[in-house]
Amino acid sequence: MSTEKLFAPIQIGDIAMANRIAMAPLTRNRADHETDAPHALQAQYYAQRASAGLLITEAAQISPQGKGYAFTPGIFTRAQIEGWKLTTEAVHAKGGKIVIQLWHVGRISANVLQPGGADPVGPSAIASGVKTFDGAGFVDTPTPRALDIAEIPGIIADFEQATRNAVEAGFDGVEIHAANGYLLDQFMKTGANARTDAYGGSVENRVRLLDEVIGAVVAVIGAGRAGIRISPYSPANGVSDADPHETARAAVAVIAKHDLAYLHIVEGSTGGPREMPEGTDLPALKAIFAGAWMVNNGYTRAMAIDAVQSGAADIVAFGRSFISNPDLVERLERDAPLTKADSATFYGGADAGYTDYPALEAAAA
């Protein structure tokens, strides 16, 4: 077995990780079609991967308005809370740690997915130019309705209540989704935010909602059980920014003042190239934040080992590799071959391509 630091325990805030490998949040669209509640299949899926130092669930919408894709789970109803309890209990029975990613998609939705067929909301009435999955196929996302400033406290309250629900469901913590062109990311970036009030214009205003959401979440669960994901250089879901370096520095500074357990950063384009704009200085960003620094995007075993060993990262999050390798930690530690994932089964369906990937010994047999 390897003695590399990647496989050694680490304490992040109030969460003790058995190793420095996290399972990244992965949307799989397998919640109950009527209630958006997770069920026994999710419990099996996450429990199979409980050897990760930390499991981060697929994003869960904090409210009906926060939903952007068909068959994604929520964390705002009794049925959803009870459904997630199946997962947390199954993971804990395997000795694992699991946090839930809290999500409001903002403008990345469709009328058919919104309560009463309403328009999705965003910081401004600027369309994303991307598509979403409505349960039957991929459809264009419409131009959103700009949130009135009087509605913003309700968004913050939804994050707060979702955090309470996560605690009740038995999660070890929460991860705030402020990445990939969803609502909090939309507010931060100039290409989606043309507001002229206290939540738009200057970078200090554009990170205001981020600051207020973190404060509300921490007030419920404590900083030591909260993390956050950002993607400052990713164009995912049509976001762009006039000065991504300025926005990234402002966002990390806001996050740092809340003393969160970890900051999860997507390096480069989400699920795509790792290239970042000229002038990117990740070590300088990392120096702003005192908590654990979690990196993500296209990491190989060698890259992950080097990142942790060198101090460039404290934790490495793997995404697609975990889909088809439930025992990814063991495979990485043994430098064993990885099973390739079937992309045709990534989204929707049942157990095929979800819970039927074999562990190493079964695969060998």
C-alpha cells in the first residue's frame, strides 16, 4: 500500500477524513420522479463509495424555485429529508463521512421545472444561452426574471432552512454551491449580473449575496461543518466575467472571513480544459484562505499525489472516476487500473451505470 500523504488522514474543521480524497458532487438525475426525494438506490450508491475521505452529494435544490433539471433531489420537504436519511445512515454504517451540496440554479432552468410554470430567476434578465434537461429532452433555458431586491432575503432563508434540513437528515456537513454558473456564481460574475443596487456593480456588491448566504448557513451548522465550491475561471452555463482575477480574490476573501472547513475550487473549465486565464495565481488565492484547500478538475493519481505532497492542495476531489470505480481510493492507493465509465448512463435511469460497477476484486474475478 502507498504511504503517500494523499492517503493519510486529515482534520478539516469538525470533520475527520480518513484520507485526502473527496468524491466530487455529480448530478445523476435519479431522484423520485414525483417527489424529488432520494431513495434506497442513492443510499446504495453512496455507501459503495464510502471509503472516500469525504463524499459530497450531487447538488440538492434548496427550494422548488432552485430546481433546474428533471429528477434531481431536493432538501426542502419531509419526504426528501427522510429519503436522505437512508443515504447518511448507509454511509455512516460503512464508516464514511458525507456532506450535501446545497443548490439554487438561478437562471439555469426551464418554465416546466418551475412552480406554476414561472420564469426562472437570476440576478438580471440575461439569458444563459444554454440548455437544460426537462425530463423528456434538452430544452433552451429562457431569459430569467431579475430577482427583486425584496426577494433576496427569501433566497438566503431557503439556504438557511436547507441547512437545518441537512442536519436533521444526518449529514456531517454542507457544501454551498457557488460554482458552475448557478445562482451564487451568476451574482458574482459581470456577464450575468447587470444590477445597479446593493447586489450589483462593484465586486464588493457582487459577492454580497455569497457573504450573506455563508453567514446564514454557518449560523445553523457552524463553520467547522461547512464548505463551499467555486469555479472562478469556468465559463460553465454561459457565465463570463470582465475581471475573473478580481472576482476570485474578492470571493475567496469573503469565504475566508467565515472560517469554513474547506474551500473546493474548480481549476479551469468545469469538466473541461484545465487552462486558466493569463495572470491566474492559485497559490495567492490559497494563501488568503486558512481552511483546507480542495482542488478539482481532471486530476490523475500522479497529479493528486503531487498536489498534496507539495502543499498546493490539502484534498483532491475526483468526479467521473468515482462513477465507475466505487472503490476508487483503494485503486489509487494500489495504483490499480480504473474502470471506464459509460457516459450513456450518467443521467437518469436506475441501477445500470449507477450501482452495478464492480469493486476491484470482483472486476478481477
